[in-house]
Amino acid sequence: MPMPTMELSRNAVDFIDDARLQSLVSAPRPEPGRVREILAKSLQKQALTLEETADLLNADAELTQEIYAAAHQLKETVYGNRIVLFAPLYIGNRCVNNCSYCGFKASNKDITRRTLTFPELEREVVALEKKGHKRLILVYGEHPDYDAEFIAQTVRTVYATKSEPHGEIRRVNINAAPMDVEGYKIVKEAGIGTYQIFQETYHKETYAQCHPPKTRKGDFMWRLDGLSRAMDGGCDDVGIGALFGLYDWRFEVLGLVSHALFLQERFGVGPHTISFPRMRPATNVDIDGTHFVSDEDFIKLIAVLRLAVPYTGLIMTARETQEVRRKAMGFGVSQIDAGSRIELGGYTEGKELQALDKEQFNLGDIRSLDLVMRELMEDDFIPSFCTSCYRLGRTGEHFMEFAIPGFIKRFCSPNAMCTLQEYLSDYASPETQAVGARLMEKELAKMEDGKMKSEVISRLEAIRNTGKRDLYF
């Protein structure tokens, strides 16, 4: 199967101005008054400019707590206290690229190459459903075998695979190579949610060093333009990301914000999600620690991203340790994965120890979904498997119509509670059920008396007592 032709979109623009971003990174520290003006603007749910984002990145350490507080407040205003959960499912690790930081690189002869058969895929999905998962992201290496038709077939297989009594996947996102416009149309028709492409690094010199030029991924513009082509192909929910540790973390934050602003300007809607994974060990990968991001800077970059792009979901993955994830949760994160395995066949064949000969990188948090759910609830977060917006057409520009006025919180919390009750009734351990019952009582007590509260109580009772499922607003 040939790779797609390298035809850029009609909107193709190199919107990454290295010199400008570097000058912003090197700018002097802003005055405290300037920082507070920017925080006030963000709390009005207005996206920040590159200059304003840079000022927050460069702010004096004494202002960090104010940045954290503003990010926490903004996250509560837009998303409430819910945290959306998902799981990654690796479909195949064959790859034609030779990225210096990746365990899947073509030159790594010590990794076991594999593509799940469709019966194997079905078994993996059933295993995830029996844990309680409703949302997956399918992950593919970049290889001619993983073309649009193959990806679409795997998506349809996941949706069609259901287990008794209530197991089903309601949302399938994709992390795969950039395609041409026709390819995106094919995968969109299969019912995908978000199409996610990480630029890895927005710094062109570093990008060239990490990605050999004779590979598809070696073309900076083909990748940078990938989500513009996705938009042209009808995928109005897209996700961006950078791999932190390849270059200066402040530059990468500005690259992500540049990307978000470009998509907003050209298509009327920015990215649905932003991811910010940090470098992790992998088989036959020599990691240069020059640009490693400390835990302190990592928390700050999350807070700044939340303030810069108020309506974009922020994803923190299980690359991070339990301790880092728990600390960072309140500063803007809206989605995490849990109970994750990233080796091929890991949900049905995996052992307690990670299999580095099958993985792309090493995970930091390998706790079960049940344990992650329990900790979230102990910290007063509502774990959510909600997929209602996507299934009711509240995506892309339509999502922004609801989100910008702040109405989305009215849907998110009730829907999160319904999906949480499903989990508590069907999958949770007794310990998690007890924690969940206390959280539900607390959340219901916070709701104003009226029609919405009565409807939420009615739906929760229906889930608990009548076996009804998939109730949403």
C-alpha cells in the first residue's frame, strides 16, 4: 500500500516563526502588573496572544502561585471538576520513520514488530470494556499498512465489539500519521472522534535533527499542515501536541499556542485537545537530557496552556508518575488515561512488568482504572466517560457555540455523573463504590433545586435500579 501523495492543503502556511518565538522566550521578565492584567483577561475566557503567553512563561517565580490559582479557577469555570478518562490501544508498531527518541523507530531491531489481527483487536476491546472503559484512542506506527482504509476498518471493529452486559466503546479517537484530504474523509466516515497529530517539536532545527530527511516524518511542513488537511477532510475535532524534552519547553508552549491560534483563525475553531508528554526511556533510545523539563516547570507549562487556550482540553498521560499527575490535576488538565498498557496485546497478554521490547516508551503510572478513579474521587474530581457532545453534534464550531458562553459546564457535570454511576454500578470495587457514593451525594448537594437536579436524580436512579445505560443530556 503506497503512502499518500505529499500534497499540502490549500491553507498550508508555515506559521512557526522561529526567530519570533525565540525572541519571546528570551524577553525580559514582565512587570507584576502586566502579568495580573493578562491573568484577568484569561479569566474572562479570552484566548491569549503569543506575547501574553510568553509573559506568563517568563513571569517571576513569586507570581507562580497567582498563575496556578488563575489556571485552577479557569478550569473550574469552563469544565467544572470533571476529569475525562480514556485508554490507549496500540494497533500496530510497524514504522518507516527513524525518530531518534522513539522505541518504534525503524532502526530498532530489538523491538518486536506486530500488528493486531482483527480477532486480537476484538479481544483487546472486550478486555478494556470489562474494566469499564468507554473511550479509546487507537495508536498506529507510520507505515503503508496503516492506511486510511485499514484505520477505518479498525474503528468500525471497535465500535461493533460489545460485551455483556453493558460493555461498549462510545468514542474512538485516533493517533496516527498525517494523511491526504481523501484519507481523512475515509476515517471520518468511520465515525472517529478526534484525530491527533503531535508535531513533536516546533523548533525546525531540532526537528531536522530528530527526524531523518529521507523519511515521511522528516518533512516538517507535511506534518505541520496535517491537521489543516484533516479539517479540509471534515475532521473538525483535532488534537495537537509536543514532546517536551526535545527543545526549550517555553518555545514548545509558544509553538502549541501558535498552532491553536492558526487553526482558530483559518477554520473558526481551535484544537479540541492539546497534549504535552515528556520524554521517557525507551529501548535503544539515547536521551539527551539538555532540555529535560523539571516537575516544577512542567506544572507551570500546564497552567500557562490552560490560561492561553481556555476552551481546549488538556491531556496528561500515564507517562507521568502518580505523584506528578495528582499534583498537576488541578491546574488545567481535563483528560487523562488510566489502566493503560502500551505494548501490542497488552490488555489481554500483558504482565505486571512492562515489556520494553514491545513498547514505544516506558510508562510512569501503571495503576488500574479502578485505583485511578478512586483517587480522583477522593480528591473531589468527577471521573467522566461522557461522549454526549460528539454524538449530539456538539463538535468543532458547534462545540464552541456552547463552550464560549460557559454553557458546557451545564452539560458536562450531569453527564459525568451519569457515566460515573454506570461505572460504580457495573465495574467498581467495593472500596471505589463507597468513595463514589459519597462523591455523588456531595455533587448533588451542590446542585440548585429545580428541573435539572430532579432529572439528574431520576437518571441516576434509573441507572442504579432499572439497568438503563447511556443516558445523557
